[in-house]
Amino acid sequence: MTMPRATVTLEGPEASVVRQALSPEAGRDVPGARVSVSGSARKVTITIDAVDTGALRAAVNSYLRWSDVAARVRREVSP
């Protein structure tokens, strides 16, 4: 059986900050999911493999929220 997978790609000036903020989280255990974060200065890709759709949904929601927080902080502190 194949594991459900989601790949999210974000592009823009906040991508580097989002990647730096999420990279340490990708190494931590997320129940039922394995996460990788990669990218460049203007692009970040988050790939999530999970044991089932419930674990996938939870991991995607968490990483999208964390991405949003990191991007908002970057916009607030940038001149």
C-alpha cells in the first residue's frame, strides 16, 4: 500500500525565511508523518508522507499554519 503524500510549494520573497523556520521542524517526529523541506531563496517545497489521510491532513494543516506565521513575521519586520 502506498502512503498518502502531499507536496506544497510556496514562492515569493518570504520563501527563504519560511524554509529556514520549518527545516528544524521537519527533523522532529510528527505522529504518523515524515516531512522534508527544501528550496531556494524564492521557493520552498514541503513534502509530507503519512501513514493515512488523517495524519496527512494534520501534518499539512500544521505546516501551512507555521508557514503562514513565518511569512507574516517576515513581512512585519522587513522595511
